[in-house]
Amino acid sequence: DATRVQDPALRGRIMSAEEAAGLIPTGANVGMSGFTGAGYPKEVPVALARRIMAAHERGDPFRIGVWTGASTAPELDGALAKVDGIEMRLPYQSDPTCRERINAGQMDYIDIHLSHVAQFVWFGFLGHLDVAVVEVAAVLDGGRLVPSSSVGNNKTWLDQADKVILEVNRRQSLALEGMHDIYYGTRLPPHRQPIPLVHPSDRIGTPYLMCDPAKIVAIVETDQPDRNTRFTPPDETSRMIAGHVIEFLGHEVKKGRLPNTLLPLQSGVGNVANAVFAGLKDSPFENLTAYTEVLQDGMLDLVDSGKLTFASATALSLSHEAAARFEKNIEEFRQKIVLRPQEISNHPEIIRRLGIIAMNGMIEADIYGNVNSTHVMGSSIMNGIGGSGDFARNAFLSFFMTPSVAKGGTISCIVPMVSHVDHTEHDVQVVVTEQGLADLRGLAPRQRARVVIENCAHPHFRPALQDYFERAVRGAPGRHTPHLLDEALSWHARYLRHGTM
Ligand code: 0RQ
């Protein structure tokens, strides 16, 4: 039997993507699975986009709210954005067409801490969830579902939506069964209890998502693969940033502030994150663990090499090559990897308890250590805050990393004042560029400015930053965090006018 739908009663609800998309009305809020290009529905959103386009051609309005775990893929965000089918998007995206529409003011976007999304829905803060469209690896009996390559907010979507559409993906390995840990112990305040997770490998829930079968209105079968990000070997800049981070961790071990196993690692996605994990492979640290959102190639290599003994995440985000390796050795990886709902992978209580070492990318930092992760020149969204805030504020140690310059050296990523703030100076302990590392712990604002400029700024921009800071110290009305307000954002304004800071 080619179908992975074990419940005979539900087999009758298998239908085409077109028929399933026909069950989603205009104006609906739709909770879709998907996190960093893993485990997103691949058929229904494309069929829905066709339906929306046809409606628009007839002159009928048709737009929906799209809620996800995090970023998805061209077949979801891209397809729906291209036909102007998204009224409101949340909580994180990285799709070029979405970005363009959001920045053109044609699509609304709410950028939310990833750990907040599920509880905001339960609190009723975001309105009603009408439909869930969730990819699973298999449908078992009694409403038990084998989750796919990401968990994200699926538990909440299945619980909260009136109607559920499942995409059963035959391409996802059936051996994923048992890799997930879905915690059903969350409650609403004032009835909340401590979350009983004290080690990254703890299992506190069940391996299955649960869904009331009566709510399942459609099942669509697919064998399309996940997006799979292309893996590029770390470049020189990323390797230098990673080198500074690893040297610093070694220093912390020597000082007795960290054990030789470090503490559970979290890292954002991208080249720098992969470089950090590549660097850790050759480091003296042993028996590492990860408590993170996204498991990338670099982390999988570290599991393979035995350096990383256990990784907890909410999604896999692997290259084609790594995904194949993962599938081949999935039985072994299942002992060392667990996928959880994002409200648990990113939970502040757990992050604080475990003492996470958080490492995230940024767009820019200012001389006092405020960090902008999301906006270009103050007003255009890049992706979103993702989980960086969940981790940064609650971590044992929080790193923010970026090359010192962007766009061919025309932009300094260290600026007098950030053009948008995602992580305040209170949440940022270490700033790293390829130039060096600024350890801001225990430093007052003027002390922070000196080390950020000295250690992190590119030599081309360093004198101008020094000059700004010195004049601010002399001329600002207050000397605690000295700024010249007429000038603080002049670097960005100059870039917008002249194409260089
Ligand atoms: O744009 O490709 O058009 O040139 O920003 O920059 O250097 O490739 O770095 O891919 O690591 O992304 C902050 C966006 C960094 C990412 C950010 C331009 C630059 C390029 C990307 P181009 P790089 P990365 C886990 C945690 C928030 C979410 C998060 C991010 C593009 O890390 O989205 O941390 N973080 N989640 O040219 C103008 C500057 C710039 C700039 C870079 N100062 N001004 N443009 N760029 N610096 C994941 C999840 O939560 C799901």
C-alpha cells in the first residue's frame, strides 16, 4: 500500500491538492507547518495560489493570513506572495517575494519571537485560527501523527484550528518515528507548571502529534523533498569570526567560568554558524550538547564526529548531501537528536535553566552594543527576529556575529547608533566580527564603546567611529551613553544618499 494513512476511516479523506485548497476560504487564518525550509506543505499552498490567482482574475478578492513556524520555501511563501494572496504574515520569513511585498507596503508582517507564537494563539492575541495545513510523515490510528522534518508550531495549529488539512509526505523517512518529543503539558496562566526538562536529551512528551480525527477534512499525498539549503564551505571571514568565538570559549574554560564540555549550544543559521561548528570539530572541547532551533550541516558533522553527543532542535535544515547522509544513518541519529515544538526549543525558562551559549548573526551593532538583526537602513525588513531574542535575553552567554562591513565595504556593520533595535545592550554580551571580539560583560556604556570600536570595527571606519565617540563624550548633553542626536543616524542617511557610509 503506497499510502501512509493507516487509519482506514481517514483514507476516504485523501484528495487532490486542488480539492483540499478549495476548503480554504478567503479571509481565513491558516497555520502552516514549516521551519527553515523543512517540513512545510508542498502541494496545498501551490494549489491555493492557483485558486487565488483565478479569483483575482475574476476580480474577486482573496487573501489569507499565513502563520508558520518560521521560514518556508518558494512553494509556500513564494507561491502565495507572487499572487498577492497573503494579507498578514507571521512570525518569520526569508522569502525574496514576501520581503519585496512587505517592504513595498503591500503585505502586513508581524515579526514575533518564535517562542511567543504558540502562546499568543492560545491567549487569543492573534485572532482565530481557521485552518491548519501540516506536513506529516504518516497518519497512524487514533489521531496520532508521525511528525516530519520540523515540528514548529504544529501542535498548536492542530489543537487550535477548526479544520485540518494534512500533507502526508512519502519522501520523509518513516524512521523519523520516535525522533520527536511533543510536550502536551503546557497550560494557560495561572495554571502553568514548571517544564520538567533539565538536560537537552530529556524526553518530556510523546513522539506523536495528536489530532482529533473529526477535524481532519483532507489528506493530500506528496513525495516532494524539503527545500534543502545549498551548503557553501565557510569563507575566510566566517572562519575568522568562528576562530574568535572558539578562542574566547577556550579562555572562559581556562578561567573556570565554563566546563570543558561547555554548555548547550544554540546557533542561528548561515555561513558563520556552520563555520563555528566546523571550528568546534577541531577544538579541545569534548562531549558537547546543543539546545537550539535549527540543526544545520555543521552540527550534523559534529554529531557524526562524536564531539556533539546530543542535539535538541525544532527543525532540520540540511543541504541535499547532508539530508541524504541523515536519512542513511537515521537509526543512529535518532539516539542523538530530538525535535521539539518551538515553544519548547525556544522556551525562556529552559534556556535560562540549561545555561545556553547563544550565537546569532546580525545586520549591525552600535558602539554601545545594541543589535539590529532585522532591518536594513532602519525601514526594510530582511528576515525577522526568529529565535534570536528568545535565546539572547535568556542565555548564559550571548554572542552576536557579523562581518565588519557589508555590500562590498560600503556599509560599516558597526555604527554610532543602530537604525533598528532587536536586542538591546542589556541582552548582548559579546560582539564578534572578523576583526575581533568585544567582551562587553561588566562594562559601562563608554567602556563598551571603546572595545567595540577598537576590536570589531573595520579599520576603514574605525577612525570615524572614534571621532564620533570622542565628540559625543565632549558634546552630548548626558555622559552616560553619549550620543550626538543630529549625527547618530547620519551614517545610514549618507548611505541612502551616496551609496556609501
Ligand atoms: O544581503 O545577500 O543581498 O548581499 O544582509 O547577510 O552577511 O550573508 O549574513 O546570512 O548570516 O544573515 C542577520 C540577516 C544575517 C540573519 C542576518 C546584508 C548582506 C546580505 C545577509 P545580500 P550575510 P547571514 C536562528 C536565529 C535574524 C534571525 C536569527 C538573520 C544579507 O542572521 O536573519 O538570528 N538573523 N535567527 O549584504 C545592510 C548591513 C548589512 C546588510 C548584512 N549592515 N546593512 N545590509 N547585510 N549586513 C534562525 C531562526 O530563528 C529561524
